[in-house]
Amino acid sequence: MLVRATMLFPLWAIGVSLAAALWPGFFAPLRPAIVPLLGVVMFGMGITLTPADFRRVARRPGLLAFGAVLQFGLMPLAGFGVARGLGLEPQLVAGLVLVGSCPGGTASNVICYLARADVALSISLTAVSTGLAVLATPLLVDLYVGRAVEVDVAGMIASIFRIVIVPVALGVALNAWLGPRLGGLKRVFPLASVAAICLIIGIVLALSHDRLRAVSGGVALAVALHNGLGLAAGYLLPRLARVPEAQARTLAIEVGMQNSGLGVALALQYFSPLAALPGALFSIWHNLSGSLLASLWARRQREP
């Protein structure tokens, strides 16, 4: 039942979004809870990892390096190109670039499992991109939008370390220490993470309520195009490089599904509620598109 409830994440997110549109006054005052909520999500990710997952990095350095280059080379550029191409205002450009500069999303491992992809590779890629994000995310945002908006690179580095690396490290340490005794907690945390991300989405939409109707169409299109480019290029480029099918699916999912919760938290802290809007919409859309793609791949694999 917990797994089924977790997989309904897109529906929960849409429901919370509608509630935020109807009652923004309830969600907006919860803005200070965004960073602690994201910490819950990252801690939940940490307790799914073990030191052995990080040792896998040494066994496939080429594939992991390829994934990291796609993650941090393609997605920020795609975000910048799409946002500028659609004529979005500077704060929204910054928000989409920020989402593109974030590491792989916390739901990508589950989507890889459903897509019959390489789950072990997915876990390793998520771990590697999360570690690299401490420096890569702030520097890439500064590279693409630093001339249009002020970017606090040092502050962003400190924030990523505090709200991503520390909770993940604590989760890994707890998993290494208690191991099987965390069985019940591990089963609950995916649903807790879904609830936390949904609440973050609701808060961001409430904070952007006054501007939402004016900008939502263009932002939604930008998010869909950005995600689609990541999924498509993340699959086609590895296949052109003769990466096996299961690993190519994994790279597509890892590249196309971003840690948009981190993007939202950083946008609110260093830019504005408007800049956080692309991340909030991305949280909903990439889970819908990822789930659909996983279903299509799984069905194709079952066919004779």
C-alpha cells in the first residue's frame, strides 16, 4: 500500500497544487519549512544508499563520467536555450537554469526500476551528481545567468552542502550502522519524501499566486521542453556511443529527472518566488513523463 501511494505522486502533487491555488493564504506562511522539508527528502535518499553503492563508482568510471557530463553539460544549456528561446523574463530564466544545474532527482532510482533499467548504475549516478553539485550547480548558474541576475556562488555552495550533503551523509551513516533494522523506516521514507515535495510545490505556487496566471503557460511549456530534451538526448547520445539499452535508459532518466526540490529551495533563498516556479512545475512534470516513459519501456521489454 505504501508503494502504491508513493507511485501516485503526480496525482498528490496536482491535488496540492490546486489547493495552493484555491487557498494560497494557508501555504504561503509555510515558506520557512522548505529547507527542512528538503532535508527530510535528502535524508530519505541517504538511507537508501550504502558505502557499497559508492564503491561501485570505481568499477564504471567511464559510464559515470559520461552521465555526469550529460547531467551538467546538457541540462543547464538546454534550460538556458529553452528559456531564452521562449522569451521568459530573467528570474524565470534563472529558475530554469538552476533546475538544469541540479543533480539527479530522488525519484529517478524508482523510475529506473520500473523501466527495467540499471538500478545500481542509477544509484551510483545519483550519488556522484549529488556530490559534484556542491560546486557544479552554483558555478553553472553563475556562468549562464550571472550577467542578468546576481548570483551568490559562495552562499549557494554553503547551502547545497548544508541541505544536501549533510542529510545524505547522515542517512548513509545510519544505514551503514543499523542496516536491516531500518526496514520499516526505509519503507515509510519514500512516501514521506513525496509528502514533503508536494508541500514544497504547494508553498511555491502559493508564493507565486499573484503572477501565476500571467506566466504559467510559458513556464509550463519551457519545463516540458527542458525535460523532454533531457530524456531524449540522455537516451540517444549514449545509444549513438553504443551504450547498452539498459544503461542508456538509466542515463536518460538520470539526465531528464532533476532534483527540482533543491532548485526550488535555492531559488527561494537566492532569487525570488517567481524563480522557484520552474522547479515546482518540474517536480510535477518530470514524474509524469518519467513514469510514462518507464511504462512504455517496460511494456516493450515484455513484448515477444
